[in-house]
Amino acid sequence: MGAGEGLAAFVGEGGWFSGGGERDGGRGGGGDSGGRVHFLRLEGVDFLPLEMDAPLTSPSENPLNLLSEGLSLVQQGREEEAMSCWEKAVKLRPDAASFIWENMGKALEKQGKALWEAENYEGAVRCFQGAVQLQPDNAEYWNYLAASQRRSGDAEAALSSYETALNLEPDAAYIWDNRGYALFSLGRYQEAIASYQKVLELDSDYANAYYNIACLYGLQGDVDLGIQNLQRAIELDAECREVAKTDRDFDSLRQNSRFQALLEE
């Protein structure tokens, strides 16, 4: 099914972070042991101002230490403990709450993407669940969560997360496209086709949507609509021809002369 599950926000949106970074995922700068921290540099995210007016009594009351500890816990897959650290940091510095939550959300996003690449989809789900808890109005985080849920085998949860993402960004074609995968996984073919058709309303040159519609018609044995949509997908992206040659969704069409001619062009 499909020319590749389009985590468009993973593959096509250029949202990756890069860089080496220390083992604990964070760097501190311009501070001292008394707690006068001037900024926190998180690997791959923004500078976070944390100027202090007075020394703190212990390292456990230093927001910098708490944020760094939380990042280290994320690296270990201990997201709930990380959230606890960050909540403590916010209590100590409520004036920096929006900066803290935004940057910690980015840290969880980065780790979730790394786990996705490693095919650890359950771990990715945990990271993106934390990210949407921190930033519930971030449609991309909901999209990441949904795709990870689908890959981990929970298409119903994925569909719910996609609906939340679309409530936030109703005109995001890539989210409608990904939503189609969840519906396909649930065997709801007509609804999946409708989701891909919505993609085409938003972007008439979206090759992946045409390809997936063709797959769905192929699974239902509809030769005419299967070939029609596959032809349009190939016109927009020649790679679709190569993918279709081995895609089992088209098995019901393989003996058709028009289908064979389309793949041989």
C-alpha cells in the first residue's frame, strides 16, 4: 500500500535536527554552581534564557540541572520521569514556562524521530505522547504520534490522533494522506479513498494520493479506476511505476493488458 508511508513531516518537511551533542543531550553555559544560569543550549533546539536573581541552595533546585536530567531520562526511554523533572523546573521558573515546554517538546520530537528511524515505534509513541502533552496545539506532533501509533499496531488510536491534528490544521494535505493509511489498516477502504480525495482537493498534483487510491481500487478489483489513478500517479512521479511492479495491492489487475502496458511504458 502506497509509495511509502508518508510521514510527510518526517520525510518531506525538513524538520530534522542534527548535531553531535553530549551524552546527556544538553549543554549548559554561562552559569555557576550557585544557580546563576544565563542560558541553556539544548542540542538541536533554541537558546533558553534562565537568568537567576539569587543563588539556589542545591543542584536539585537548579532549573538547568533539572532540564538536563530530563533530557538524559528521555535518552533512556524514561519519558514520565523526564516530564517530572521539567515540571519541577517550571515551578522554579514559572516566568520561563513557555520557553521550557517548547524546547522540551522539541527534545521529545527529536528522540521520537530517532526511535522511528530505529523502528522502535512504541518508544516513538511514548515520546510523541509527551510532546503533545507539552504542546497540545502542535498539529505536527499529533501527526507524528498518529503515524507511530499506526506502525506500532494501534490504528484506532492513530485515527483519533489524526483527527486531532486535522482539527488543528484542516488544510494539511500530508495529514489527510497519512490518515488514509490508518483507515486502510482498519479495512475502511471507502473512507480511506475519501481521505485521499481530500488530499487531491488540497493539492491536485499529490502523486502519493493517486497511487494509494489506485491501490485501494486494485484491492477491490476495480480495474478501470485502479488503472486510471495509477496512470495519473505515474504521470506525476515516474517512481510509482517501479513501486507498482511489485505492489501486491495490484495482484487482481496484473493479468489485464492495459495494466501491463502501463507498467511497461
